[in-house]
Amino acid sequence: MPDQPEFDYDVFISYSSHDRQWVRGDLLKRIEEAGLHAFVDFRDFKRGAPSIKEMERGVTMCRKTLLILTPAYIESEWCEIEAIMLATLSPANRDLRLIPLLKVPCSKPLRISMLTHIDFTDSADLDLAWFQLLSALEAPLDSERLNSNFETCWPDLERHLAPIVADEAADGNETEAEPGVESSSRGKLSEEYLSVLRVIVEAQDDRVFPSQLADRLGIHQERAKYYMEELERMGILHAAHNYVYGTSWYLSREGRSALVRIGLL
């Protein structure tokens, strides 16, 4: 298996100078606050070096390249060169190295339009957009901030889930809880679900198996499985079934949106 390449930076930001106010302000600040090392022209290009060589350095020395798509970007020949450089390194973008960010609606070239963009337009859900962006850039999780967010937002999450819990109880879908486990269908989520969700979020897009959750929380594997099944029943988790490895769970789109909406992510 080939060695993984080493990069000096996390992300090269390719943008038009017409959009510099948002890029150099909101975008760059948010990216670097998330613990990522960005490469951006006005700060990181070597003074006196040819711009095209610095563009090449940015594309080759960064794990990801972020395209800030606007009409001005599409019309810029310099921006086109940066995008083509990266397409040369990864024609099919199998390594997801190229990330299109749609800031203003525009007519995208075919080579870019084939890729799923992150929607940052005025009508977009910006909480979700920031989450998608930082996830795509593989931003490190700040465990202290994550723990603080969980403790602060847990009551809000319980309130958000209360209608779901009530509806399921009214429909007669209650399941018998394990001894010592406070069932969510009784109208209140046990605080142990807090620990379960924390493990799931820390895993980001990876699946979590009951055995892994049990090891992390120091509980029996069957109890870990019960928690995950309960969260799946409420729509927060999805299950992935595999005949070889068994069933694992991951955060559903609805669950992710709920956590983003209340400020947990």
C-alpha cells in the first residue's frame, strides 16, 4: 500500500479577489478557529515569487483545495488555472481533495458541476453548511469544546426530542427498557445517552459498533446496542448492516441537523 503523502497545510483557498472580504474575514477566521492550517494568497504567497508557482505550491502542499464559487471566480483565468492544476493531480477527485463551495449562484464548468458542492448561498442553512465544510476539511474535534457543548445543549436536545418521544408513546411503540436504563419513551432521556451521542459525534462519519461503544463507556455490549437502537428509533442514528462485521450505527442526517440547529455541533 503506497505511503500517504505529507502536506504542509490543510487547505488551499482558491477564490476571486472580488470575494476577498468574505474569504479573508468570515471564512478564513472560521477555518483557522477550527484548528486547520490554511494557505491563502495574500498571506502565504512568497513575496517576489511568480504567482503561478505559488498557486502550484498551494495546490500541491495542501490536503484539500477549497473553490469559492461565484460569477467572478468562474470568469477569472487565474482561478481557472488553480482548479485545473488540482484536476490534473486528482482527475476524478476520488480522494475528495477538491471541495467546491457555492457562495453565489453561477454557471459552473462541467468538471466542477459534477462534484457535490457545499451551499453557502443566501438561502442556505448556514449552520449545516459550516458543519459540512469543517467535516469535509477533516477539522480536528476540540474535545473540551465538545464536552462543554454537550453539557450546555443537552436540555435543548431533550426538548427538541420531546415531541418525538410523546408521539411514539401515544402510538404504543414503547419498548421495555433494560433494568437500570431510563427509557426515552417515558418522556425523559437518560443522561447516559449524552455519553453515547458524544462517542458517535467524535467518530464523525465513521460507523460505531456496539463493542466499540461498550469499550469506550465501560458498559456491557448488549446495553450499548440497546442505547443505539433507541436512538435509531428516534431517528437520530441510522443502522448499517453487514453480514460479516455485524450492525453498526452512525449519525443520521436528521440527527446531525438537530444537533447543528441547537448549537451542539
